[in-house]
Amino acid sequence: MTTVAVVGAGIVGAACAHALAQAGADVVVLDRGPVGSGTTSRGEGNILVSDKGPGAELDLARLSRDAWLDLGDDLGRDEIELEEKGGVVVATSGDGLETLRAFSHSQRAAGVTALDVDDAGSLEPHLTRDVTGGVLYPEDMQVQPVLAAAAMLEAAQRMGARFVPGADVVGGVVDRSGRLTGVRTSGGEVVGADAVVNAAGTWGGEVGERLGGPVPVLPRRGFILVTEPLPPMVRHKVYSADYVANVGSSDVGLETSCVVEGTRAGTILIGASRERVGFDPTLDVDVVRILARQATALFPFLAGVNLLRVYRGFRPYCPDHLPVIGPDPRVPGLFHACGHEGAGIGLAPGTARLITRQVLGAGDVDTARFVDLLPDRFVEQEA
């Protein structure tokens, strides 16, 4: 039996543990904190195809969507709050609508269901009348990320996996050939493994470096506003067309775009902001004001709604805006599964299936479709 150590108990690590255990591996999950305590606990729960252009990331998103539906059947949709709510992307200018529709046309060519909508108000009655049109993505979904991570990890444990919280991985153990054979923790423990999966999210770059395979994963701070509970007012995930451009931007400064969606609890989530400020956790009131102003412009009724709280987190950002998934060519036995930026929740189960295929050779994932996500691309830049 292959022993696999998964570093990180966020949504990606939990998904990897679940898929590997399901495929017959002996799995141990290590995290310095409890399950889902990092970036996973500060995300909206997006499962999106709407914001990804044709390529490996969109392929992974479509694989992940199917995997989420399977997980919903296995774990219980209500238990993880998995909702096939769909997404609506809207434009407030003619030029914006033209750009949005050109993008959706390229997605349709790649197999995504994207439906042009002239009257977005028919889908979202409380939208501003300034919207000129939009695109409906019925395949977009939402999940409660901490519940999902906990449910996957608990299911993995029922299949024999072990979870060790409070275990900060500080280094690797290698044999004479240079192969990684385990990890060392800050408590002095040595955990042996045939393979190690770096699923440390925003800290994936640091963990990779400790294990001899650094990858350029950096933090990108983001804020989310949470309103008081309301009757159902927003039916879909709704965001402005500039969201896609902001996700793909490499600018260091603050970028914001309007994202609004309801939750099963009745609260409304408002985002999204992105800025590269390292691991600075400071609450920037100006960012909160900008997000609130954008949200009330899109949904005017929000001007009379109270905020319940504001939370923030660090998205694991790679310079080319793609996750890094696969074996590290410098360190045999090391596999990376990090750098998903704001898409980690949606891409987690597809990542897990890909990692399971790479580590165990199990499953029917066509790994050739995902070569653009391999760590090799960064190693080649170092040479």
C-alpha cells in the first residue's frame, strides 16, 4: 500500500486526502491548525466555469464540477450546502457587453453552457436597470467550504486516513538518491511517506521550499462583506464583467469588481478585492467602502441593509494565474497541489483526481490535458 503524506487540511488537502484514500492509499494529513482554518474559511464557496477562458484551468473546472456533484451524492448536498444556483455575469455598457459576449462565445466553443441574456432583470428582479445585458452560466455552483473540507476529511478518516492537527512541517527526509521519503514536523516527529503532497494553499511556496521544491506561490489579500440575514433577494451568483479581467491581472495595487450572492443562511456575500500586500492582515476601511458602493450600484436595495461582518484572507497566487499541480522534477516523491488563487474551492476535487492519477496511477483523468499546470514550467524558468 502506498503511503501519502498530505501537507495542508484546507479544501484542496481534504479533497486530496479523500480521493487518495478512496483509491486505496494509506493517507496522513498534516496541518499546523484545524481543518479548513486558513484561506478555506475565508472564501465564498465559488464553483465556477464562468470566469475561466479555454485552456487547462477551464478543463480542470469542468472536471471539478462533475467531481463536486459526485461528492454531493456521497457526502450529502445539504450537509455541505452544495447548490446548483447558476451564475449571471452582467455588463453596464455596450462595450462591456460586447467584450463579455465575445468571452462567452470562446467558452461555448470549449463546451461551457453560456446563454446570452438581454433582460438580466428577468433573472434578478432587484438588479439595477443600468445593466445592458449579460450571460447566464447555469453550471456555476456554490458550496460551504469549511463544511465541505470537514466532510471530505471525515470521510477519508472513515477509510483509514489519519489527521494530525498542530503539525507544522519544517522539512523533508530524503534517501541517498535524493528521493523524498517523509517529512519532519516542528515537534520533532518524522512521518514516513512514499509520496508527499504540498497542499498548503497560500503557504505552498514556503512548504515547497522547506521540502526542496520551491514554487512561486504568493499571497493576494481579499475582502468579503457579509450582510445581515434577509429573505431570498439574490437568486444567482451575480458579478460584473470586469471580474474576469481583475482575476487575470498581475497588478500589484488594489483591484475591485462587484460580486454579489446569497447564502442558504440568508446572508449576502459581497466581494471582490485583490491586492498584493504580503501577509498584511490589516482591515482597510477604504476597501470596504469601495465594495459596498459597487454592490449598491448593482443592487440598490443593499443601501438599506446592515453589514454583519467583514472578513479577509490570502489567496494563493501564482505569477501566471494558474495553479501548480503535479510532480516536482527536482525532488522525486514531492507533488504540488497549490496556487489556485481564488478558485481553490471550486477546483479542489478536480485537483484531487489529478493528483491521485499522478501519485497512484488510479482513475481515468487524462493528464495530458493538464501539462500547463505542472511545476516544470517554473523549474524551466530557473534554468
